[in-house]
Amino acid sequence: MECRVIGMWGGFPKKNGPCSGYLIQHDGFSLLIDCGSGVLTALQNYIDLNEIDHVILTHYHYDHFSDIGAYLFSRLVNTHLGKTKKELSVYGPEDDVVKKQVEDVAYSRFSSFNEKSQLEIGPFTCTFKRNIHPVETYSIKIECDCKSVVFTSDTSFTHDLIPFAANADLLITECSLYEGMDGAASGHMTSEQAGILAHQSNAKKVLLTHLPHYGNLTDLVVSAKKLGNPNIELAEPGMLIEI
Ligand SMILES: [Zn+2]
Ligand SMILES: [Zn+2]
């Protein structure tokens, strides 16, 4: 299994720096997790859009889903051009407005998931945990070939993240805030809390993501490592992790 970071900025994209998007691949099968602002253009540095037929959206904040509309239009145009014959399957929390927006565009379909769901998508088994965030949001675990990737998406720290992420081969944890800030109020995690999750889950490799647009980002890594897991680094666009 491979994971390519497409983008990792929280809230809004930087210049040439997309928001949330992660390309998970195994044996030629591709799954996109989140399609935030800036993801669709950056994604094409690594793969033809027609080679991805499944997109999971963790929640409906713009930094995680705003580019999905353009993705639907690309599938519509490319189907008419004869460049693909497969529909685009979009998965997300139940939402009648999003479902209609997706299914109003030909060659696309929508499926909802919740905490009880287990999705089998190609070689990947996907399970979910409900987060603490202002809108319905899920952490996701992707398993394949006895390996696992856990992505927290956006959430305040909660102890039940630890068993969900236990022994992950790759943990991609949000780290929106610096040590000492208030994560509970905003629905996000500080570097200290990301460090607690990294250490107590015993994750083998950890990426800090959903990064803030201010401060010295390396302070986040220093702070998170203090909790005991040494295998922590910042997510960067284009980064490829072999799992
Ligand atoms: Zn976000
Ligand atoms: Zn959010």
C-alpha cells in the first residue's frame, strides 16, 4: 500500500499548496481520501483523474470537499470524450444536499457511511469513527494486506481515537494548533494532543497534517515528539509513504 499526500493545509490553500487530500494506492487501485480546495489540480501531478473511481469525503467543510464538484464535471466531460467508462463513486456522511449535488451530474453516484459502516473498496477495507467537530465528521481506517492507514480528519482530542489508531502503520493526525492552545473549543487538536495520540496508539509512522498558516511548523514536531513517539514528521504535498 502507498499513500501520497496531495495537500495538507487547514482551512484554505496556500499558494500552490492544497488543502486535505490523500491518494491511497495498492496493486494499481487508487482511492482518494478528501478532495479539498486545490486538490484537483495538484492530484494531476501524480495520476490521471480518470484512473480514480472512488473518493471518500470525511466531512463537508470546504478544505475537505470543495473540489469534488469539479471532479464530477471532469468525469462528465471525460466520459463524453470516451476517456473513461466508469462512474465516479463518492462516499461521505449522509447529507441529502450533497447526495443530490453528486447525483445531478451524470456518471457519478453517492453512498453514505457512518460509524457502523465497513466499506470494501477494491483491495481496501474502510472503517470509521465519529469525531468531535462542528459538523458530522469521521476518522477513517484503511486496511489492506495486513497494513493500516489511519487518518483523523478534523477532530478535538478524544481518548477513543487511541484504540481506533492502535498500531497503525501510518497515522495521519490533524495538528491544527500549537501546544497550549485550546483544541476543545475549535474542534481541533494541538501538537501535544497529536503527540499523545501518536505515542499511545503506538503508531509506526506519524504525519502531522491540517497545518496552521502561522507560527513555526517545526515547533509542532518538537512538541509532539516530546510525548514519546520519535517517528513523527510534517506532512508535505507530494510526499509518498510506502507502507
Ligand atoms: Zn479542515
Ligand atoms: Zn472541518
